[in-house]
Amino acid sequence: MKRILLMGNPNVGKSAVFSRLTGARVISSNYPGTTVEFTQGVMNIGEEKALLIDVPGAYDLEATSQAEAIAIGMLREGDVVINVVDATNLERGLGLTLRLLEKKTRMLVALNMWDEARHKGIAIDVAKLESALGVPVVPIVAISGEGIKALVVRIPEARAADVPERPEAVHWAEIGRIVAATQSVTHRHRTFLEALGDASVRPFAGIFIAALIMIASFGAVRFIGETLIGALCEPLFEGLWKPLMMRLSQALRPGSLLHGIVIGKLVDGDVDFVQSFGLLTTGLFVPLGMVLPYVFSFYVVLGFLEDFGYLPRLAVLLDTMMHRMGLHGWAIIPSLLGLGCNVPGILAIRILETRRERFIAATIISIGVPCAALQAMIWGLLGRHGGRYVLIVYGTLFLAWAVLGRFLNLVLKGRSPELIMEIPPYRLPSPRVLARKVWMRMAAFLREAVPVVMLGVLIVNALYFLGVFDAVAEWTAPVMTRVLGLPKEAVAAMAVGFLRKDVAVGMLGALDMTAGQLTVAVTVLAMFFPCIASFVVLWKELGWADLGRSVLLMLASSLAVGAALNAVLR
Amino acid sequence: MQAHTSLVELNAGQAAEVLKIRGGYGIQRRLQALGIRPGAIVRKVSAALRPGAVVVAAAGGQAALGYGVARKVIVEGRP
């Protein structure tokens, strides 16, 4: 099968083009660096099938980040390159186009965001550009699908042009000449979105806007999540599912082994969805009734901010703060992604330039950034004792995140590279694209999390049955009770935290603890070890040695923070 | 008339011509890709409080440069 590569600068819509051509679902956003590894899918060109590969964005053919290195490495393996260029920024895009042409790449150019260019008063003479470059040029709008058919039809016309290799200065002079000959710009008044975009990076207005957006986002996540739980999940589980489970409970006879696995234990003769711990009770209720509503609401809000183009501006505002932690502003984006799930957060660190930065970023995400599943459980269980305790958990985790970053920056040799990042314009998110993105992320949660939750519930029952937890509890009792002030049984939840933290919080909820103890317990649980999915990704991204160092930091800092919290809250 | 300054000293909202970039090959290349190269006219959009990042409009788009990089971009203010 022929291999076709999609290449272009970061944030020109390669992933959107990929979705259009293959019908496959991939995440696209409005900030550079959404794609850090390659995705491939099959597309049809007439009767023929071809393998289409979505390559991470690159500005030229010399690597400055891991993601760019991946892009360049892939160039050798492609038969044809579709070079995606942002029509609103022809000059920047042609930088890569000419470098590709110099390498005698068989290629054609897709001029994306054609509609936005028109709105901005930018007119590009496509025919002239074609003859200047010597390869086909097709204007498209990937988000709406305009021009995609014409692009597919012209793929067979892809060819290599005769372009000499030029030194840097001549290279840009040549691009300047091409742009001047093919593009005309009509002056036009600044739009509201442009003015808002500029205000978002101004020192005072920007911080005000950031605070507003953070408060509104947090409020929206809580509101949507709570509403879904109150209006949909609780009634469904309590009204419909519970009577069914009670009947099943009678049929299986409480006390039997099967009853213990499927229903769990009855609390005051009743099924308790958090405490019963059966496969069909807690095993379903935790992921679907407590976590999924928040996964949904978090990704709706995050998706909106991503597609609107807010995240790079937040990165600008936080650049100074992030430098104190040995990172630059862009590094806030992986931490924000981590609030949904740590796995994509840790994957996103690939765009950072140095191993030092990647180590710091991955470690502080694992320690200080609670995923949506963990947060949902914290709100659900600790929230009952009052918002004050939830606030303590968030405050502590944020402090741990910042202090640890600062600490690592001071002790690790080397310095943090500077921020050099393009700032995309604000764009109104397309509801269709946003909905699809939310759905993909929810589907990933259902596919990957629900089976692990069920498995977790099963293992918990087995280990209790075999008395393993009791033995471990005796052994770790000094640390649990004296250092952290928790009941010794809490160690079982910490161990299950390695599988899934939401299940672990559920187990903590079943223990008889004060609000203070629960606060200490969930904070330690959040910090002390990554769940298995994050662990595997950390290992792949950092390697064994750095993973080992990172894990040591997690254990040490979680115990220190737990002990301190215990001393304060006791 | 304004003497040669860096992007850090330039006033927000002001346009300027890039004269040179006092940086290594890597930084030069990355800035060039974003439209910041000798001879180019850029406009400073804003700066965060020092030592914060600077946002400039160049080549039809905007780019954020950390303080350390912005200091290395020598420009001449244009009215």
C-alpha cells in the first residue's frame, strides 16, 4: 500500500485533514503540539487504498523537539507528502514547503483554512502559487470538508519539483518573493476576537481574564457534572438499578460467594453503591454513576478552551512562574490535560525540548495533578463533609506541584530553555468537532477505565477473601497509623490505587474515618504512586532510571505531605 | 528617532524592524520560522511583567518569546 504523509507546521489543521480523509477519529485542537506521535489510517484514492499518516507538526526539517524528530524521521518512509499549509499564514508555512521541495519530495500542497483567510482579507492566487512551487496546490477547509474531494483527486498528480538547496537567508528571501507575487491583503478592522486575543496576553487584563476563565471553567465543570449526577445518574441507579440488584441479591442469597462477588456486602440490609463493592453494584456505579459525568463535563470545558485557542495565551501569562520550576510556559498545557487523565498529560511532554524538562513535568503531573476520575470521587465522598476539605486537598496538591517543580529546578543541573511558541488566533469552536472530541475521550474512558475498575473490584474481593490485606495492614500499620494517622486498613486502598484511584477512594469511603483522616488519605493516595496506566506511560517516556527517581520522589513527598497534613488536621 | 533596542524594551503596540538576533543557530532558525528575522517588520503586541514573555505579531501570525529570547532580538523602532 502506498504511504501518504500529512506534514505541516504545528497547528495548521493536519489532524482535521486526517479525520476528513480517513473518517478516523483523532484529536485536534487549537494549539501547537496536539499530535505528538504519529497516527495512521486508511484512505481511498479512487479504487486504490493508501495508508495515511498524520505526522506531528514541524517548522522545518531540523529537529528541535522530540515531536519534530519523529516528523523528520518519518519523511524517509513516505511515498507522497500532503503538505498542509495555513492559508492565513502563507509565509510561515512555505518555510517547510520549500525545505520539502529541496529534498525532492513527491508532494502536493493543501492550503487549509481558506475560509478564514478570506475573512481576514487575504487573497492567494492559487494558479500562480502552483507554478511558483511546481507542485499542485489545493485550497481546502478541513473543518467543513470544503475542497477535500478536489484534494483527493489531485493526489496522483503529486510530484517532486526542481528546487536547489538554499542557505537560510536566501531561503526566506525566496519565500518573501513568492508571497509577494501570489498574495494580496486587504486591510480590515480588528475583530472582537482579535482584540480579546491581544487583551488576554496583557499583564493586568490578561490575569483578570485568566482568573475569570479559571473560575468559570471550574464552575461549569462542577455544574454540568453535578446536574448530570443529580438528574440522570442517581435516579437511574437508585430508582431502576437498585430494585433489580435487590432482587438479584435475594436470588443469590446474601453470604454466598457469588453474592459477594456480584453484589458485595449489604449495608443495613440494603445495596450501597459505594460500600457494597460488588461487580454489578460498586463496579458499575463508580465509573458510570460518579466518574463519567465529570469526565464528560471536564472534557466539554477543556475541549472548548483548546479549540478556542486559550491555552497558548495562558502559557504566555504563566511563563515566568513556570521558569521558576525549570520549565517554560508551554509546560502548563500537559498539566491541564492531566486534570482529565494523566496519560495524555504525560504524553504531551514530548514537545518539551530537554530530558530535564520532561522529567520535571512528568514528575509534577504524577504527584500534583489529580485526574478527573480521582477528582470526581473526592468531590463525591469528601464533599459530603464540606467544601473546606476538598479545598484543602486541591490546595495541598497545587502546593506540592509548585514546590516540587521549584525543588527539582534547584537541584537538577542544567537550565530551562526559553519559550518560543506561535500564538494561534482565537477561533469559535465548531460544535461538531467539539462534540466528536468529547465523545472520543469519553469512549476512551469507557473502553480503558471500566474494565480496570471491574477488575479492581474483583481483585479487592479476592484479596480480602484470602486475608492478604489483613497481613499487609499489620506490616504497614506503623506508617499508616503513627505517621499518617489513618486506620491501618487504609493500606488496602493505597495498594488498589495502583490499579485505579477512583476505586481506591471508594474503598476509603467504606472505612470509618473522620473528615480530617479522609482528607489526609485522599491526598496521599493522589500523590504517592501513579495508577498503572500512567505508570506504563511514564516508563515509556522517561525510561527505567528516571522513572525510578520519579517514583522515589512520589513516595517521599506523599509521606512528608501526609504526615504534615495529619499534624495540622488532627 | 529611537536607537537600537531589544524586543523587551520596545513599547507595547509599537512596530519595529528586526536588525539582528544575538543568538545561536538553533534560536535563529526557530525565530525565522515564526517570521522574526533581520529585515522583517514586527509589532509588539504585549509583554508580561518582567521577566515575562513577550508577544509579537510577525509574518501574519503571533508568536510568544520568553524574556531571555526577546532580549536577544535587536530591533529599531518604527513610528
